[in-house]
Amino acid sequence: MESIADVLIITHAGPTVGGGHVSRCFALAEGFASLGVTVKWLVNEYAGGMLAGRGVNEEYVVVEDNPFAEHIQPSARYQAGAKSRICVVDSYEASPRFLAGVRATCKTALIDDCRTRPAEQDCDILLNYNLNATSLGYETGCAKLLLGPEYALLRSDFWELAPGDGERILIIPGASDPLNTGAQFAAWWGEGWPKAELVLGPLVSSSVAENLGGAAGPFRNLSVARDPADLPGRMAGARAVLCTSSVISYEALSLCKPLAVFQTAENQIGIGREIARLGLGVNLGPWGDWGASELRQALENLSPVQKQAVNPRGAVHAAKALLKESA
């Protein structure tokens, strides 16, 4: 008989979905684990691969179908839904009907970041750790709201990580880089540009990484790496970070790194604007609205972040709050 977990997490990843849902859920799972709480997962194949790469083995179940298809319910997989203390759902594809099915079995928390619909009406607890969360118009009196960067879902590698000083700018386009920004960065990065390392995510193919490594070869100021295990340490030792305004930007902010952000998805736009408004970094804007000259100017004018705007142990804080609300 399958063991029953205290927490069930349902999420997914993929070339178009990206890896952010899995990354922040993994951090939350580490927060639960630090409190002695067991976690199981219901995910698709891409997400399962990401979890396996991070050392999660027996705790996840992979479904070939979309895990948010309405005919798939947690209890149908390993009888967890009716006995878990709480179910955490992270996807824009989780429909009100799907969430109602989950809520019929246990308390349900939804991780959100853009409020494309009044999702707080479809769950018991809503968590949005973004800098702009309180300005999105969530209604009170529906779900319990956990809003703001005190709940930032950063993995445990960042909880006690101290920043250092380095020479390289770290360029991180995201887990899947759906707009192929890495290739454009490699094309732009010519002689006279600052030293940098282009870090490609786990959902970018090895062949693409090899090709970009070859393209960056003529100029020794740009190197390419794919899914390095020591990425947190590389980020801590970087001179600055250039990345999407996603969970990666929060990792950089937890280290008070000079930061430039851009957007490859709609849900990242408001976050980028808030980073600029609060003086935490430069917001280049959506991909395609700027080019090499704007990027180089931004990199030459990056300022150190004067305050730690993100709680590096936010995943533990979020886990405690979710357990309290699910009691």
C-alpha cells in the first residue's frame, strides 16, 4: 500500500511551460522537509525529470497526461488526496473545476503570480511571493492570502549562502529558454563586452548548449554552461546577474546582487516593473523591445542592491504558514 504524505504537490514543466513551477515547489518541499513534514508529488514527465535531477526519487508519481486534466484526481494515483493534510497546486492550467475536485478531498493551496482570474475564489490558501503581489487586487474574505517576498520560495542552497565578489556577469535565461534568448546573447557578446557566463537550464537540450558554446568560443569573455549543479555558488560569486524576472531574480536579490531583468512571459512583466520601481535592479522590459545597445548600457550602469528585499528562508516561512492554515 502506498505511504501517505502530509503534503501533496501537483505541478508540471516543459518547453513551453518552463521550469519555474517545479523550482518554486521544490523549494517549498524543502521548507516542509525542514519541519519534518513528508511530501509527495503528482507531475508530468518533464517535471519528473527535473525532480530526479535534484535527488527526488520515490516521492513522485508521473502521469503521461496533463496532470491538470480534470479526469485525473490525486486520490486516483495513490490515495493521498483524502488523507493528505494539504495539497499544493502550481499551474495556470488548474481550472476552477479541477481545484474544486481537489478541495473536496483536502485543504488546497494555490501558488499564483499574476492573477489572470480571481483564483483566490478557487482555493483555501493562495500564496504569491512576488514583489507586486499586494497590488494585484486579490479579494479578502475568500482564501487566506500569503503575499509578498517574505514567502519567497528559494531552495535551501540559498538559505545561508553568503555573497562574494567576482568578475563575471551570470546570464540565466530560464529552465527552457522558450524564446531562444541564449543564442542571441551569444551573438551579441563580442569583443569589449564584460566577462560573462551563459547558464542554460535543464530543459534546454545538450546539443543547443554545445552549439552555443562553440558560438561563444571566438571571444574568451563568454562561456556557456548547462544546468550546473553549483549554480547557487556561481550566483553568489558573480559580479552581477542578468535574468528573467522570475524565481531566478529573487535568488539574485536574496544575495543582493546587481541585477538586470527581462521578460519572456506575460506573468514576468509586472515583477520586472516592480524591481525597477523599488530600485532593486534595471528592467530591460519584454524580450524583443530592446537590443544589444540597450543591454550594454544597462550592464554598464548596474548598482549594488542596498538591502535584502527577499527572505532567503521564505520557503520555511511559507511552509509554516501553510501548515498553520491547514490545521
